[in-house]
Amino acid sequence: MAKIHQNNVRSLVLDNNHHHHHHHHQYRLWTAFSAAAFRRKIFDAVSCGGTSRFRQEFREDDTSNEKTQQEKKKPERQKQEKLKQRKGSEKLSDLLNLADVESETTESETRKKEEALEELKRVVKELQVEDDEVKRREAAKKVRSLAKENSEARVTLAMLGAIPPLAGMLDFEDVDSQISALYALLNLGIGNDMNKAAIVKAGAVHRMLLLIDSPNAPNPSVSEAIVANFLGLSALDANKPIIGSSGAVPFLVRTLKNLDNRSSLQAKQDALRALYNLSIFLGNISYILETDLISSLLNTLGDMDTSERILSILSNVVSTPEGRKAISVVPDAFLILVDVLNWTDSPGCQEKSSYILMVMAHKSYGDRQAMIEAGISSSLLELTLLGTTLAQKRASRILECLQVDKGKQVSESYGGNLGATVSAPIYGSSSASTNTNGVTIAKECLEDEEDMMSEEKKAVKQLVQQSLQNNMRRIVKRANLPQDFVPSEHFKSLTASSTSKSLPF
């Protein structure tokens, strides 16, 4: 080892001397190495590769340590792999089980649907048996039960042909069979327009009317079932003219008025709703006017449970000239309708009543005068303050119609000297003191008229003014306004004259 060391050192020195003698400029290159680098070079040469062996042994130790650690981790890794495999197999098992469950559910649902279809077929087949009324009655009860809450059953039963035999059962004399058939038809028509049309097409309306007009008074339960069917069938627009022209309206009116004291509360409510459905079709208004329904409805107003429905019917009736005439000839009709305007706890009734009065005021001068005599002005003023937005608009339109007539009357009284745009001034308004020529003439004429009035007329006028002031105070009190409240210009403009007579509301 020492010999090797000496040889290495000698070679280094010779190498250094050789370079020093022959290549003097490279001496600086060697001297450029640091002392630490030179010592490492000598140490590597002296160690004769010991450092390499040390490194190899170190690597071998590291490798052995890694192998040992890998061997230690191997069971844990195998355990994790087994867990993963187990979880994967569990997921696969769950998926397979889910597929099996879904398959079983689908098969179960399919089987149930097939059984339900077979049951519906069997029921319809029993309905079509002509010689066994008992079996048909039981089948009708089954249809009533199946169609009550199952929309799919209604469709399927109708497609299988259940409606014609049920309509035919209305010819039976057995009351139980009639009732079963009527309610089966009623349930088949729930929420299904095609079935409603099919029931009418099968002649059920005609057969129901034959039951009503039979010599023997129909059973109250049968009458109630017929009213319920008319209500359901009349909801379809295509059925409205058929039912209206069939003669059903007088029966419904009789049921509503309960003249024989046999109608239940439910039957009366159904009859009122059926009449409303029929009144939507204008062709049925004439059939309604053939009865005394209008006067009966007006005299029934006041019952909050039915008033809004009654006003809805009158709103449809007023759309025809005959309907407006029928309303206006009823004693105290306008007093009743004006009174409804004061029902502040029922905005819907206020809106409908104001619509009826607005249409009648728009169409007839005589009706406008009757409204004024009924004291509509104060109610309209109150409605413009306290009513809903729609009621306020309608009240304003009625006031415009009334003021146009008032302006025309003043103009005609003085030979037409007033302009077409001049209306009678509102009491207490700023327009009464305006210096325009037309209004000044109107004021002078009114003063002359006052001088010519008899004492009785002056007393009447004073009473009217006091009444208006009292009404205004009452309105202010209801509106929780200050007692010294003065009408605004917008409020005054509500009664301004207008040449527009359209009905946008």
C-alpha cells in the first residue's frame, strides 16, 4: 500500500516537474487548484479506490434497507390490494343487486298494470251485459270507485267503451242504478275534456232531462247527481251551447231557488256555478232571461257566500242589450248594485258591481239617471278613494259618463251657449271661480236660475248640498284623512267631462 502511495506521489511530482520544465505556462493552471481539491485528489489516489468501495458498501446497505422496508410494507400493501378488490367486488355486487331489484320492480309493476288492465276489461264487459241489471249496477259502482282518483283509469275505461253503457243505464227505473251510473259518469269526466265530450255525445244530457221531467218527481239524490254532472259537463266550452239549449237552465234555476224545499246546500251551490258556466256563452243568455233568474239573483245579493258568483253571472248577462234591459227593469236594481259599491270588505264584489254599472251607464241615458237617483255619486267618490285600482278606474269612468250628461243638460238649458267642453262646476272646486268666458256665463246663468227657484226648490237644493257634505265627511273619516281635508286637483278631475265612451276595463 505504501509502495502504491509512493508511486502515485512520484507520478504526481514528475508530472508536475515535467509540466514545469516543458510547459511553463501550465504551471499556473496547477497552482490554480485549491488546496482542498489537491488534498482530495491525493486522498483518492492513496486510498486506492477505498472511497469507491465505501460508496458501494453504502449503496448496498441502502439497498438492503430499502428491501427490508419493502418487505415490511409488502403485507400492508397486499392487505390494501385485498381491501380494494373486496370493495370493488362489493360495488359490483351492489350494482348487480340493484339491477336485480330494478328488474324485479319493473316486472312487478308490469304485472300489476297487466292485472289492472284485465280488471278494467272485465268491468267494462260486465257493463255491456244487457240482461243482468244487477251485474251492470255493480260494475257501475266499480267504475265510480276506479275513476274517482285515477286519471289513467278514466282514460282507459273510456277507450274500452265504458261511457255508452253507463249513459244507457240512465233509462233504468231503479234509483240505485241511476245514481251509480250518474256518479260513474261524473268521475269519468273529472279533468278529462275528451270524456266530457264523449258523455254528451252518448246522449247523457237528454237522458238526464228525461229523468227530471218524468211524471214522478225525481229522487233528491238523483237530482243532486244530475246537477253535479251539468256542472262538470258545462265546464267544456263545446258543451255549453248543447246544455244551454237542451232545457237544463230552468231545472238549474229551480234547484237554485229551491222552490220545492228539496235541494241540498251542495246542489244549490253546484247549480249556481253551472249557471255561471252556461252564461259565459252569449247564446245562452236568452235561455237565462226566459226564467226569473235575474230578479232572483239581484234579490239574493247580500249573502257573501254567493254574492260574488251572482255578480259574475250578471257581468256576463249585462254584455247583451236584452240582459241590460232585464237588469234595469228589476225594482230597486240600481239601489242594490250601488249598495254593493260600499262593501269595502269584499273588493271582488265592488269590482264586479262597478263593471255592471259602468256598462249600463255607458249604454243607456235612462240607466244613468236611475243611478243618480239611487245616490251613486257619493258611493263612486268613496270608491275612487278607498277601492282597488280596478274599482277606482271603473268608478272614474262612471263619473265621466254622469258628468257628460250634466254638462249637456246645462248647455241645453241655456240655448247651447256653453261650449261643448264646459261642464257644470263642481261645488267647492276652483273651477267655479275661473274667469273663462264660458264658465262665467254658466255661473251667471246658475245665479239667475237660483233667483227664479221657488222656496221649495231652494230648500231641496240645500238638503242635497248638506247630504253631499255629510257624505264627504263620512268618506274622509273612513279614509282616516284629516278633518280639514281638501280634495286635490286629481280628485276633482275624476268628474271632468269626457267625450270618450270606450270601455277598457
